[in-house]
Amino acid sequence: MVSSPPRPIRIGSRKSQLALVQTYWVQEQLQQRFTDRKFEVHTMSTQGDKILDVALAKIGDKGLFTKELEVGMLNGDIDFAVHSLKDLPTRLPEGLMLGCVTEREDPADALVVHANHQDKQLDTLPEGAVVGTSSLRRLAQLRYHYPHLAFKDIRGNLNTRLQKLDDGEYDAIILAVAGLKRLGMGDRVHQVIPSEVSLHAVGQGALGIECRAADEEIIELLLALQHQPTAARCYAERAFLRELEGGCQVPIGVNTTLEGDVLSLTGMVASVDGKKMVKGTVTGQASDAEAIGIQLAKDLREQGATEILAAIFAEIQRG
């Protein structure tokens, strides 16, 4: 009797260009490791992809770029979903888990400038220069360091944002280095913004693969792509964000280093106007990554993070 081939594994992805590049990379990596299996990509549009004329913070961020994919997993339509880890909420729906974290690309933010400002850096842009960003985290930190600049919301996929910049709607925009590199646009990175100016988003630069918590077959496959040093850094960052009860659209930034077994997590919480900022660092063993994140959150609450976040949530609710 001839045994039937193993069933195809169905990978869920958003339809954006960057999401597909990331998902096809995961598909290729798994196909190379498991040559007897077939991996299929299934695409979906999420709420965050559909609503492009409203600032992200005003929509509400609970699963903004993930919910439809999560429903697909729980319904059995797909087996796992590939996310930019920074888009994945720190509290996942019951029955789902973070199956693996892939090796991180550069997590820093990038300054991308209009042709008229090729000779400028962030600190030399002229007063009133219009800088585009859709991130409250970037906005708060840049306002704190560069109050003389003007900031304007920008939405759309990466190509759309770059076109708006090139058309002169903005003097500069802020994007993730990782996204530009993954799309083969690393040459558009005009300046890698130092962490002293802009701490990056939790999980930025890494991919997070979400799957059903009880699906041992899929979990076993995904572990082949787990990059433990990246995972330790991201677990610390996600624990920090979860403990502060902050979402993707809150001005919370991090930077994590790992030297040997020693993990150091720096984090900040800022007001949207950039006038208040609390910052701290906690260092410990990589095996205690989540405890490091929790401790840093407690330290910043003692410095006033709770009040800053409460004021931000109240402002968002007022619209």
C-alpha cells in the first residue's frame, strides 16, 4: 500500500509587498529544511491594510495587522502566520502562541530625505522641515530632540510613502531600516538614526511566526527557524511592553544588546508632545529575559510612566 504524501502546510500572510517578501522568505527557508513537505502561501487583508486615511493610534491597535490572520488559524484555514514582530500584540488570543522568532535585521529607524536635503542629517534639517511618520513612538522621541521640526502623519505601504516624499509632500520621512533592506531599497537609508535619539519599536527587525498552541507538528517545524539570541532580546522587549500595557501605537521604545549570556534592555516612555520622557536600563542573564523586561517596566512606572501613558490613552479616546 502506497502512503499518501503529507498534507500541504498553509502559511498566512498580509498582502502588502513587504509582508509577502517576508513570508516567501519563511516559505523558502522551511522548504529547504523539509523537502518532503509542501508549503503554500495564503494571503489576507487586515484592518490596518484597509484603513489608510486615519492615523493608526486613532483606529485602536489590538491586532490591527493580525486579527484576520488569527481568525484564519483558529478556523483551520491556515496553519501559521508570518508577522513583522513589532505588529504582533504582546497578548495573543487564547489558543495561539508565538511559535518562533527569526534572526533580526537591523532594528534601527532610518531617515529618508527628499532630493533637496541630500546634504542634511536629522540635526541639520532646517527649522520647520516637514518630517513624515505614522508612529507615535518616533514622533514623541523626535519632538523631544528636535522641537524645531514639523511633523505630519503619513500612511500607506512603503512604496506609497516614498512616492509622497519624492513628490515633495515631505522633506523627510522616518522608516524602519529592516523594511527598506528587505525590499532591496537599502540605498534609500540616508541616515541610520542612533538609539540615543530614537529607540526602536518592540520586536522591530524580527519576524514573529504565530501558530496554534496545541499544534505540535507545526511548532516542531517552526523551531527550525528560531534564532535564540534574537528571541531572548525580543522576549525581554515584549515583556516590557506587556507589563506597561502599551500597544504598538504607544510611544514606547527599546534597545537591547546581548553579549555572551548578558542581556541589557534600555526602554523609554514619552509623551506625544515630546516634553516628558522617562528612560532606564536593566541588565541580567539572557535566560531571565522576561524578568528583565518586567523589572524595567516597574522601574519606569516609578519614574512616572504610568501617568504619561494614562494621559496618552485619554487623548486617543478623545479622538
